[in-house]
Amino acid sequence: MKYIGNKTRLLPFINDVIEKNQLPKKGTFIDIFSGTTSVAQYFKNKKYKIISNDFMTYSFIYQQVFIKNNKIPKFEILINKEKKISLQNEELFSSNDDNLKNVLNFLNTLKGKKGYFFNNFAPSGKFKRQYFSNKNAMIIDEARDLIGQWFKKKWINENEHYFLICIIIEASDFVANIAGTYGAYLKIWRSMALKKIVFNVPLILDNKLNNKVFNEDSNKLIRKIKGDILYIDPPYNSRQYAPNFHVLETLACWDKLELKGKTGLRPYEKQTSLYSKKDACVETFKDLIQNAKCKYILLSYNNEGIIDSKIILKILKMKGRVKVFSQQYRRFRTERDHDKRKYKVPDDVVSEKLYLVECL
Ligand SMILES: C[S@@+](CC[C@H](N)C(=O)[O-])C[C@H]1O[C@@H](n2cnc3c(N)ncnc32)[C@H](O)[C@@H]1O
């Protein structure tokens, strides 16, 4: 997923710092701002027990599927009850993967219907927003309504419900007509957006451990958890995640709220991050560090962040011995420099810092 601050490209760098500084190879790894779960998945694969968290619902659904789960659920009741799901495999319930494939084969044949999503996010819908082709928005509408009904009728359990929502979010994001975030839709169709949406089986890692996932404010949660390595990847600029990824949140919640404005925004007061506010970010960050209960802290922050590196160092030094590592990488930018938008660093290269604290 294209996501502001996604750390997929930095994973080898983070791992290198962990290995070269001989941090614990086992134990609990906390990813308290998990976003796409890329970091949590990587360290789950390295057999750490994972605690992950994010205050956005779509991220929580990703965490349920990719972090908490160690295998694909069975979908047994659904396959028994939903007669329209045809079984590709002769053997009933041969494997969980096959069961899910059968469910997705069925969802992939839906014709679609004109509903809430179509009206809010398709060009021929009531609000004429061009986030999805008419056809894809109709399929998303039908699929998302259907899995909500299956859950209500208890044909799928909570976990299976999370799985199917996650699959819809992932597939929708792939065909969204955007440049990077949902802050705006494109006026011209990008080619991917005109392809038919396809629901795919996700890849699930099994670390055979009891991983825990949360959907809370980081500063509330920090008071309740402890671990060996605490990885902190907070927002580093004033762009809020809720308005930039509102369509994914709408798909995750499916609460059919009345959406506002040109882009169909949902209300997001409760998901406004203090880490993105100049007047509150330092105190919020300090509070998080002071309340952390762990052996090591790893903090990702880049050189354009709203908290000055000297202040970061001062706060971290109160917690323990600090080392700083940095790596340059190409930025995720949705717009170029222009008269009203000048980036502090003129070219496309950003220096991402990794602060390592050995807590005392
Ligand atoms: C830089 S992104 C994390 C990216 C993630 N490491 C990845 O690779 O996808 C920051 C995340 O923090 C979340 N967030 C911001 N403020 C938060 C808060 N106060 N509590 C919990 N999550 C928060 C945002 O929703 C966003 O997903």
C-alpha cells in the first residue's frame, strides 16, 4: 500500500541496526504506530512476539489479519450456508486456503450494485467523485454489504469478518484513482483504476506466538504494555492520516456516515494526531518516552520532521544511552515543489534517522 511514512524500504536498515547493536533476537517487539503493519510483519517473520497498535481502524484490521493471526480461518459455516459459493475442490474443507479461495471466487463474480460507496466515490454517483470507476465502486458496495450481512447472520466469525474487510480494502486501494493519498482524486483516470477490482488471498505469516493488536491512542496504550524492543514511527509532519486515508477508514468502519465536501471526508476529531501539531508534538513525544517500559527504543524520524533533532536527543537521553544512525532514501511525495509548497530539502532525497536508546 502507498502510505505516508511506510517503512517497507527501510526494513533492512532497521534490521541492520538491531543486529549490529546486538539487540535481543527473541522477545516482544512493539510497533506502536503500525500503519500498514510492514514493520510488525517483518519482525513477526523473525519470530518476535508482536504487539502492534494504530488509532486508525483500517490499520487495526490489517493488524488483526497480518499480525494477530497465524493462519487463514476456515470459513466453514459460510461455505455450508451460502449456497452460491461453488466449491472448486472436490474435497469439502480440504484446506483453509482453498475455502477462502472459494469465497473470493464468489466475491470476484459479483456484478455490483449502486449503493453508498457508488454514490460517494464514483463519477456517476450522487456526488460525482472520481475515486473509483463506476463498475468497481458497485462491486465494492455489494461485496462490503454482503460480508456485513454474513457477519450479522453469524455465517462468519469476527476473525473471518476482519479477513474479508482487509481483502476488500487491499483490493480497493489497488484500483483507487489517486496519486498517493485520498486527499484528492485524479481528474484523469490512471490505467490501474480502470481495471476490474480483484479480491486476492493475503499472505499470512505464522510465528506460532500469541501476538497482540490494539486500536488505541499511543500515549494511552504505552502505560499498559511492556516489551523488549519498542519501535516508534510517529507522524513527523503536519499532515493528518485520517483525512489522507479517509476512504480506507470508511471501508473499514462501513458506518455509512454522511460524508462532506469535495472529497467525501468523514468526521475525524478523535483521530487527530498530536504528533502532527506543532504546539503539542514535543510534550506528547516526551510523555510517550517517559512512560515506555522496554529494554530498547528504536525511533524513526526524518530530517524534515516538526520536532527538532536536538530536542529529540534531549528527551531520549533522559531515558538512556542514545546512538543515532541515518540512511538516505527517496521520498514519498504526492506533489512537486511549487510556489505554495516548498520542501525544506530541495531534492527528492530524505535522510531517515533511526535513534537507538538502551534504556537505563
Ligand atoms: C509514519 S506512520 C507509520 C507507518 C508504518 N510504520 C508503516 O510502515 O506503514 C504513523 C502512523 O501513526 C498513526 N498515529 C498517529 N498518531 C497516533 C496516535 N496518537 N496513536 C496511535 N496511532 C497514531 C497513524 O495512523 C499512522 O498510521
